[in-house]
Amino acid sequence: MTDGIEGIDPSAPPSGTGCADCDALGGWWFHLRRCAQCGHIGCCDSSPGQHATAHWKSAGHPLVQSFEPGEEWFWSYATDALYESGPALTPPVAHPEDQSAPGPADRVPQDWTRQLHR
């Protein structure tokens, strides 16, 4: 994967440090994904809200990058393809290392593992 790919805007900053939709609704997430086109941060498909996929379906932005510390991979919803790396996106490239996963810590239910999508 290289710069100039349709669906990637390396200059778009992330929308925040957590799932924008979970934050708006008072929900929680398991892991985070960053839209490579507009920077929207959404939760992964294992999360109750599955907001990264919902963003792709509503906005049509097909590529996400992991927003987890130490992960650089991209995923294409349109082709179900995994890319080990890609162009550098505007920092930050992950949520803060001291931010819990799942998170945010004060909203994660005790039985969170039973609420994950598998």
C-alpha cells in the first residue's frame, strides 16, 4: 500500500482518542479503528457498537487503520483485505498508552467479555 491510494487522506487528524460514537452515547469499546480518509475513530467489530463498520457503511470510507498502540495495519472493508502497513497518517497514530482497552475504564461493564461480538 502506498501514498495516493483512493480512500486515504494522510493529513486528516484523528477525531479524538476514543470511539466518537461510543463517547456520544455513553458506550464502551474493545479496540479502536481510525478511518484513513477522514480520521473518524470508531470501535472494532468485536465491540458492542461496531461503529467503525457503521462509519464505513454510512460514509463510504472503506479503509481503516488500527488505533491501538504498536499496531500499524490497515483493513479494507470493501475488499476484506489486510495490509500490514501503509502511508503514515497524521499523529497521533494510536490512543494514549495509558488509556484502557477495553475502555473507557469507567464505562466498561463487569461482564464485558460476554458482551463482545465474536
